[in-house]
Amino acid sequence: MIKPTPISGFPEWLPAQRLIEQRYIDTIRRVYELYGYTSLETPAVERVSVLEAKGEVDKEIYGIGRLQGEAQQDWEMALHFDLTVPFARYVGQNYGSLHLPFKRYQIQKVWRGERPQEGRFREFYQADIDVIAEDSLPLHFDAEMPAIIHEVFQRLGIRAQIRINNRKILKGYYSACQVPEEQLIAVLREADKLEKIGEDGVKASLLKLGLQEDIIGKCLALSKLKGNCLSVLQRLSELKTDLPTDSNSQMLEQGISELEFIAKELDYIPEENLIFDLGIVRGLDYYTGTIYETTLPDYPILGSICSGGRYDNLASEFINRKLPGVGISIGLSRLLSHLFKCGAESSTRQCPTEYLITWPEPSMRPACLQIARYLRQHNIPTEIYHEPQALKKQVRYADRRGIPQVIFPHQWTPEEQMIEVKSLADGTQQTVHISSLTQD
Amino acid sequence: MIKPTPISGFPEWLPAQRLIEQRYIDTIRRVYELYGYTSLETPAVERVSVLEAKGEVDKEIYGIGRLQGEAQQDWEMALHFDLTVPFARYVGQNYGSLHLPFKRYQIQKVWRGERPQEGRFREFYQADIDVIAEDSLPLHFDAEMPAIIHEVFQRLGIRAQIRINNRKILKGYYSACQVPEEQLIAVLREADKLEKIGEDGVKASLLKLGLQEDIIGKCLALSKLKGNCLSVLQRLSELKTDLPTDSNSQMLEQGISELEFIAKELDYIPEENLIFDLGIVRGLDYYTGTIYETTLPDYPILGSICSGGRYDNLASEFINRKLPGVGISIGLSRLLSHLFKCGAESSTRQCPTEYLITWPEPSMRPACLQIARYLRQHNIPTEIYHEPQALKKQVRYADRRGIPQVIFPHQWTPEEQMIEVKSLADGTQQTVHISSLTQD
């Protein structure tokens, strides 16, 4: 006999937790679909050549090989490590069958061959949403992404702060500060560490890169601008007066006007949920305009739980077309696992059942079946207790599983259709016609 | 640049097909939950020792290993090849946290390291449902499984024939026929091939096993009994008169009475959907009572698309408790892929959008946003066209994606809230108050 134990990094939930996970996935899917995005599901497995098409991957990848095959030397196939590469491959492969602009979401597991370590997942859910178009994509899609994410967290009942910035502002401002073009990416990468290593740390790194102290000061001043769009842009215009006039200010101005456009489209979102934060950078080099991060004020330790941005070209590795897009991704497993751990999400509900029909004695089986069939026809999850036992035992069955209501079928006749219903939440008990249970 | 191509055995759907797959999964889940079964999801990955706990596995297994790691010699982890072994492992691991009887369903992908071959999948969906209890499980759960499956296929609009037999009838009858105990499994295995290789083929195999011709005749006579329960048992009682009285007839009688019980519980299911078929056997040795197969009269080539049965002990490899159960599994990907191939399931619908709001000119953007927000608040998937372009182009956008209705916002004011709605199905167009769209 084998005593099974959890495998580190592969989270698995108990029934009550899984019900919560289902609610989260259903909510995310519902909102994504409310905006007209369509579901895609790609296989877990891709060719290694596809996964590495962008060049060396910094994520650890799990290859797959047949157990009964020869010892694995050259990996041909592997598990996807994100949902962006499979989406790009899918678009490249099915370009002729897709209508552009193409709005898709993808809620799937991804795998990373991390070494076992607390809090590092090797299998986890991501919930991605992206829209791509050919040659150019209207800017208001950049506003749609935060609108969608705001609605997701609102429906989940979680306070969220969506942070928005624009790479054009960063690049334009930095280059106006005379940060050399070839150092831009490296400087962005350092600036991204501001929250992690603090102002002094970033300053030291930038000095090491050869930047002058006054330039560094200007860069750091930009990173501190956050708040509503109006106030941020006001303070930015003050910073701008210190800058030498420069050819690249055009890029800066474009970034500013994009940010203003998005702020206007999202003016209905409360200020505390939408923060224009010129300090966010995003690690990935491929974002070219709007960028997003999302923090949860009640769970600051999580950092950004939902990030993304605008990119110029989704699938250049797979198809010779320019396909710009914008997208965002929720780190679902990381979020849920934290909410479980800190007790913010828990439930006594162990199953989807709304009503347990008690089975008081063998002869009442037909009554139980008739009641169950009626409720199920009305899409109400219903169980019949599995044996004619003491009622106390049957009620305990419901109680243990968090089933909210119990039905006693003693008065049932196919003609009268009266039942007694007990709410386990408040202990109230009443006799009603069965149709009253289906009237919400 | 890499030209991406499909990987044989890893099915992937276009958006319209994926929408259909979602409908199938939603329907199966809905019905499973209507009977109070709760969702489980186990990781894709199990320890190889767990997957092989029952001994050598006849399915091909995909091991996983880190691409950047050393060459893989000893596989530690692998992708699950079914959902039964992970369920057994889960129950063994979480026994103390689960309430028995435990009713669970699991709709997940499984992987098999098959060599590429037409119609053989290497990644596919299964939709399993099982109930387990400790020491004994009431027989009416054996009737619940076909009830559930019947409702699934009814809601999917697919004609299905659920075939029911009982291993006790087979074993009891065969042993009354004086098939030696130690040959029982081998004989069952041969009998299982009746539909594949025909009566003569099976006869030849059984002769080779050393069975006498008259015994073989009796065995084959049993296999031909199918129809409603009453007629099948009547014909069985005729066959029984030919049998020598024998100690094992007790098992036969028990199987008969179990079959009768199930037939009585399911008497509301039309005869053409529920067939008592003493010819079905099921390959797996571990079934001990009721067994199920499901064929689709409109797609006979698929064979059984949904099979299962009663077993004595789910998790004996992982826990020292007797946990009998009964379960059944739908081969979803195999079913869908066939329905797609033969054109039985197809759709012009490319996205979940119900209404496309046209955007006639830039100034009308606020009206579009207000209409969209209203509909989304009422859970109606809605898109706003992405640019103020010619209306013809916008309607074509909806048409190409199978979006059923288009809204023209010209008359909209926040006070009056009137819109023009065009149905693309029948071309009708009318001016209505927006609230009329949310009244179903």
C-alpha cells in the first residue's frame, strides 16, 4: 500500500475550497463574456520549438516523454508555461479562420518546472484576456481591459486597485532626460525594482549603469507620481519644465494623451480603484504602450495579481502579419491560495446541493423521487438521503455538508404537492407548496 | 519564423467549436450538480508510483521532466491517464476530511502517450461521476447513474441507449454453466469481443480456452438477451431451466434481483433509452455488480461513449478501508470530435455576444457606453463596435461572428432610453425601451 502525500507546488483543494474556486472561475468567465470575448482552450502540450520561438525562455519548462519509451534526450513536446505563447501560436496557425479584431479569453492551467519551494506553484490557473487586430487596434480597448478587471473584482467582492501607466511616457521622459537609447531597457528594468529594493537601491543600480545623479533624480521623481489622472499629469507637467526640449518629447506627449483618453473612458470607476501610477514599469520588454498592474489593498503581500498591457505584435514568430493587441491576466491560483491561507475565503458548503430530501421510511421512496424530479427540472440541485434512517441522522448529513435546506416529504401527494421545508441556517420550518421553492 | 502545425492527437477547436464544447461541459456539470455531486479537480500530475500502484498499467503514460534538468532516466512524475486513479489517491489522502458517502464529479483532461494515429487522442476530456461510501453503498445509487446520464443526453438533444448488465449475473450464470472459476475472467474478456469479432470469433476463442461446445452455446445464448428488463429476465429464466442446480446460482439470483430493483427505479425512462443487455461485459476486472455502457443509435461507429459500473473497493492501494462505489464516465472529446467531423454539431456563432451596439459617429460614444453598461449589468453579453465606421461594415462584423442582434443607438437619451434593435436572423427591426431586452 502507498500512503499518498501532496506533491509540493501542485495545489489541490478540498471540496469546500473547490466550490469557491469554481465561483471565481465562473465569475471571471461571466464578466469576460459580458464584453463579448470568446473562450479558447489550447492543449496543455506544445512543441518545444514553439515554446522557445522567442528565444531562450527564462521560465523553467516541463518536457513530456513516454514512460515506456526510450530514455529522453531531446525533448520534442512540453507543457505550456503561460497562455500567451499558445495564443500567439494559435493565431499564427488559424489566421485564415479567425475574424479580426479577435477577442478571446483563456482560463487554463499552466506549468513551470520550478524547484519545490514554499509559495511557488508548478501547476496553476491563469485567466487571460486579449484582443488583437491587424495593423492597428483602437485605443479604447486599452480602457476596456481595466473596465473588465474592475467588474471582475467588484463581482468577487474584493477591493482592487488597478494601476495604469504608459510605456511611451516612461520612454519619452527618460529619453528627454538624456538616458541613452541603448540603456533604456536596462534602466526600465532597474526602475521596476523600486518597490522591492527601495529608492536607494535603485539609485545605486542606476549609478552603476553610468547615469548621472541629476538624471537619476529626475527619473525617480517620475516614478513617484501616482493618483488620479488629472493630478498625476499636472505634476508631470511641472517635472517637464525641468527637461531640455528634445525630439523624443513627441513620444512623451503621445503617452500622456493616451493616458488622458483612458481616464476619460473610465471616469465612472471610483478613484480608489483606478490609480494612474507612473512608477509601474512591467518587466516584459514587449509592452509598448499602456501597462497595467493590480494590487489588493487588503492583501498587499500579494503584489500585482493581475497585469498586462499593450503590445505591437503578438505573433511575429509564427506569422508574417502585424497583429497589435492589448491584454491582461489574472493569477488565479496565487490569489485563491492566499485567500484560503489567510481565511478570507472559506465556506461550510461542501457540495452544490440546495435541498436534501429526507427519506423517512421505505414506502416513501416514490414521493422522494417525485419531489426530486420536480426540483431538478427547475434546475435546483437536490439530493435524496440514501437510506430510510432516523431523521436526526439525515439532518446531520445535510448539516455536515452545509446543505442549506431539508425537505420532509410526509405530507406529499402527487395531487396536493405540499412539503415541509426546514432552513438549517435559522431553524425555521414551514409547510409550503413545492412550486414556492422555484419562484425566485 | 516557425510555421505552426497541429500536433497529432492533441485536439484543438476553432472558436465556434469551442463554444459548443463549453455548452457540453456546462450541461454535464449542471446535471451532475443537480444530483448533488460536488466538483473535484486534481492536478494533471501524479507520482509515477501512484499511477502504477495497481501494478503495470496497460495505458501509455507521459512522464514529465525539466527541460533544463539532467537527461531523464527515472521518471518521478507523470500526467494522469484517467480520473479514477487520481480520485482514489485523493480519497486515500483526504479520507479524514471527507464526509462519506462522498459524491463527486470530475471533468478534466487526461493524457495518454499513444503513438500518433487517426482517431487516437493523446489529450482528451473525460467527465467522471462517482459516489463512494464506507463498507456498503445502497443499491439505488446504481440506478442514479443511468438517471443522470439519461438527463445529460436528453438536455444535449442526443439520442442515447444506456445499456445495463450485472457482473453477478454473468459470473453466476457462467459458473452455473460449469465454466471453471479460474477461467471466468478470461471468458468474460473473450465474451466482451462479441460485437467486435462476431459470434464465430468468440466461439473459436472459447474453444481454444478449452470450453466445451455446449457450454459455449449456453454462454452465447446469455449474451444475446437484450431489451426491457421484464422480457430479458423472462428469457433468462427459460435459459436457467437448462442449467444444472449449483451453489453459485445464489450469485445469479442476486444479480437478477439487483437488475429488477434498478429497472423499477428507472421505470420513467423510455424503453428505447434504457436497454437491459446481458451481452455487455466491460473490460475492467474491478467491476463487481452493475455495469453500464452507452451507445448512440445515430452514431453507432462510436461504440460505447459512456461506461462504468459498481466496484467493491475504490482505494485499496492507498488506504486500509473498504470503500465501495459506483460511477460512470463520459468520453467527451471522442464524442465531440465525431459530432464535429460528421457535421452533427456546428454553429455560425463565433462568440458569446448577444448584442452588438453600433457606433455611428464619435459623439455617440457615451450613448454606446451607457447602453452597454445597462445590458452587462443585466448579464447580457454585449459588444460596442470598435470604431465609428459605416454602419454596413458594423452589421457585417456582427453577421460574420454570428452575433444575433444589432442595436442602433441614434434615439438614445439617458432619460428616454429608447433603442432600435435589428435581428440578423429574420431582418426585423424595431424601436423599443432598453428594459424590454432584459425581460425573459
